[in-house]
Amino acid sequence: ERLVESGGALVQPGGSLRLSCAASGFTFSLYAMAWFRRAPERELLAAISANGDTTYYADSVKGRFTISRDNGLNTLYLQMDNLEEKDTGLYFCARSESTMYSLAHYSYDNWGQGTQVTDTS
């Protein structure tokens, strides 16, 4: 069971970036997923239910970030627009223990290694 993030980069203020999280070794479509950021505290940014019908966004990213998933490709995405300096950090995808996401980090049982996003302002 593995999660591998990609897409992190240096980005200018106001820029956009799309992160991907490739899942393998488990039935991706049965689990809710989420994106966290560590900068340096861990923060839940966005979450999505197993079927993709329900999403959650932290106030800090609402209206700028979009979480989505492609269960056919076993991939989770985070589209980040209008990036700001405060968005700098290490971004992780995580698998929830159930089909619906939780706001508690301890409800996520599988984590990727992270991908770094740095705002160059």
C-alpha cells in the first residue's frame, strides 16, 4: 500500500500548481482521501469522499484550492490557484480509514512522503 505525491515546485505569488498523489496496493475507490500541509504544523487542507461527491476545504484555502480524484487512475489531485507565501510547505496526501473523510489527522492510516511547494515571494 503506497501513496506517492508529485508536482511540488517553486512558484511565484499568484501562480498555480497541480499536485498529484498516485495510489497503489489497495482499492483506491473505497477510501476517502485528503491533502495535508506541514509548515511546520500539520494542517488539513482539503478532503474528498471515496466516490468524490463530498469535499471539505480549510478556510485558508477555500476558493483557491480544488481537490479531486480519478478512481479509474487511482490518483488524487490538488489544484492550487492564486498561491500565496503562506502556502509554502510540505504537502502530503493521506488515506482515510473509511469512505468518508475525517477532520482528525489520526483517522488517516496511510501517508505519502510529501512534495515541497515553495512560494518565491
